[in-house]
Amino acid sequence: MVREIFDLPAPDVVDRTLPKGLAEQVAGSYLIGCNRLVVRHLESGRLVLESTELPDYHLMYQGDGRFVADEDHAVHLSFQVSGKHARSFVMSNHGADSVAVRMED
């Protein structure tokens, strides 16, 4: 929203290399309300976010546990990783933020 007000260009989105082990830490099932979202680690090395409520999004790593959807750069995920697995992530979907909580360890 601030970008639109001040007519600033969108930041560059680059698909960075995932740090070793990060894909395994964030892959899993999460809940936003009663909606189930699944982050899968593909054989190609990329991550995909799957949901029955949203289209599938291939995720591009931006650094610091942050990802942007390849298909829609206004969809962002920020994972909170501690220990073996991410416990949650914040999903910003066109400016609307929601917290997704991991379903299993």
C-alpha cells in the first residue's frame, strides 16, 4: 500500500538458492482457521504451497525464511523456524495477513 501511495517500484523478486535443510524444516501441513495448506518439497528442489481454497503456488526463496509466489508476487510467506521444523508462517495475500500453524511435528 505504501508503494502505491508514493509510486515506488516493486522490489526485485529473485529465486535464491535454498539453504541446506530449510526445505525439510518448512515442508508440512499447516492450518489457517479451518483451511489446510501443505508446503511440499518437490524433486526439482523447489517448494510448492497447495490448498483447496487457493491455487497452487510455486515458492521463490527471498532470504531469511521469506518466500514469494512465482505466480503472484503479491503473495508472501514468512516462516518462523525454531528447532527441527517451522512452527508457523505468516501469509500475506495482497496485503491481508494470516497466520498458519503447523499441524504436526
